[in-house]
Amino acid sequence: MNTAARYFSYAQLKLQEILEHEMPNIQKAADFVTESCKKGGKFYVFGSGHSHMVAEELYLRAGGLALVHGILPPELMLHEMPNKSTYLERVEGYSQALVELYRVEEKDTVMVISNSGRNAVPVEMCLAAKAKGAKVIAMTSMKHSSGCTSRHSSGKKMYEIADVTIDNCADPGDAGFPIEGLNSTIGPTSSVTGITIAQALVCQVVDNLVKAGIEPPVFKSSNVDGGDEHNNRMFDKYYGYWK
């Protein structure tokens, strides 16, 4: 088996671990989002650094819920400057401002993604959203987070705050794939597992809504006939200026 194939097997083992151990937490998270949908609330998704990719995956996505609102400030992403998001995600007070700007409410659900779950911005996002009465979902690596200290003044990590925590089963530091002759590991898995978890959660939410007799607001691809017209109705209904 070549190295590329070995990585596929490595990633598949992580997904299998999640399938075997995290389904109750994914179901609970889906129930929170379902209740927010029923109440006319929003499903906010947030992550900084590479974790923003998991949040972005659910936002305005073909086949995705039109109730998803991404909290995706560019300064916390990676495309503007190396290390910028790394430094900024350790600044306290930032997430409190974001929660106010995005008008998070009690009827909403907020999912926060961070592999380590220790830095000030994701920890404070959990704290600030809970203070608003919203349900909080943490997606993190329990192997990493349970073995490190918090960088927030509360001393807490995400999993100690959230209403439900979904373990992405990543190794500490995320990259855990060995290469013979190399003294460091490579091949992070949190994006592979995180995106799969996120889409599984949305699929469960949609199924919950259908079974409750509620038509889920789901986007279509803009590249299929009729997609633009369908999606424009969704934009008008759910994404007018901070509707």
C-alpha cells in the first residue's frame, strides 16, 4: 500500500471512530438545530483558522439549510496574512462583539469549531452565545483539548461550556499521520472529519423537520436549471439584511 492509500485508511479509521462513538452527540446537536428551526431561529456556525472551512461548508451550500448563518470574519481566516488568525484568536473581547453584531438570540443554535478548543476567541464565543440563552455545539478534538490548558481567562475550554460536544477524533495537534524517516507527523484530519460531521448533522436536521411535517428550507445548486430562482426566494426570505 502506498503512502497516499495509507492516509485514506487513516482518515477512514477516524470517520469510523466517530460513527461508532459520536452519533448520540450528533443527534443531540441536530435536535437543538431542529428546535431552532421550529422557533424561527438561526443556526450560526463559527470557526477560526482552518476550522473556518467547516463553518463555511454549511453556509449557503447546495443541499444545505437556508437557516445557516456563517460568522466568518476574514481577519480570523488564513488568506490575509500568515499567523494573523493565530494571534487574533487569542484576543479576549472579540467574540463578545461578534455575538452582539450577529444578534444571537435565545432561539438560536451556535456551533463553534476548534480542534484544540482552548483559545480565547472560540471559548468566548461559547460563553457569549450561552449568555444569550442560545444552545451551543462544540466540535473539537477531545484528545487534544482534554490534555491542554485554556488560553481564556475563565480557565475553561469549549467542551466544558457547550450544551453538547462532538469529538472529531483528531490527534493532538491534528496532524498524526507518520512518514518513515520524518521526525514529525503530517496529514491532519479535522477538516475531513469536521465537514463530514457537519453535513451529517444537517442531513439529520432535515430528516427531523420532514418527519415533523415541516418543509425544510434547502438550497439547490445554482448550476442546475431552476436553481437560481429557487435560491433567490430563499435569499429573500432568510437573508434580507440581518433577517
